[in-house]
Amino acid sequence: MHKDRQDSRTTAGVWGRIACVWAVAFAALHFYWALGGSWGLSVSAGPLAEERPAWFVAVGLWGVGVLCLVGGLLGWLLARPRPGGLVGRLVKALGWGVCAVLLVRGIGVEILLLLDTAGRAVGVSPEQRLWTLVLWNPWFLVGGLVFGLAARGCGRVTGRATELPDGPVGAREQGG
């Protein structure tokens, strides 16, 4: 029975570490683009990638990169033993919030592109559409699922010293 509890805690921590790596990788990609890199940007940002207006570089690349680093910190916190009280609840709630935002973004854009609800009015090229459907939206879906699994397991990664291999303190004395 102890092994099952330990496996549950270890798995919960793994999802948090994966969420951290996912977010840091996405941050690195945004910083690469912000510094002038272009691989993959033109198929995701279209004309903005070529024009690179200052607001796009500042908010869409540097800003999102920094936000992704904050997400990496959250993933790391989700992987650690959960502190008690308000801080622990806040970390878990933020994990669920990131999960929801990433899933809504991934599913919402996927549906809009598949249904072609905006038609040609938005100016999405066939290449942008394809790469968004097969690469970018699945990337957001994976991130959402990973943050959701990390948030779900957050309560299982505990730092409580009251739990021993034989059960909670006092269980042995009571014959439990």
C-alpha cells in the first residue's frame, strides 16, 4: 500500500516537471523569435512575422516569453511538495487556470479553423492553417493537459512530516 502512495506522489511530481519543461521550451522559442529568429514564426504569425512591428515583438514575443517563464515556475511549484494553506491552494488554482486557458485556446482555434467560420476575412493562408492545425494547436492541447495533470496531482505531492511508511503517525500505536 505504501508503494502505491509513493508512486502517486512521484507521478504527480513528474507532471509538474513536464509542465515546467513545456513552458520553458515555449519561452525559449519566443525569445528566439524576439531576437530575430524566423523558423516557424511565419507559419504561425503570418504577415506580423515579416513586418515585426514593435508592439508585436514587445508583447507577442518578449511578453509571451516572460509569461511562459512564469508558467515554468508554476510547473516547478506544482512538482514540489504542496505547501499548506492559501499558498498551496493558489498554486493548485493557478495550475488549473493555465490548464483551462491552454485547452480553450487550443480547442477553440482548432474548431474555428476546421469549421472555417471566419472564411477568407481573416487572411489565414493555407500553410498557416495547416501548421496551426497539426503543430501549434496540438502543442497548446499538450500543455493544457500537462498542466491539468500537474494541478490534479498537486495535492498528492505533500511535504507533510506526519506521514510515515506505515501510515499516519499514531496509526501503529492504535493497531492501525
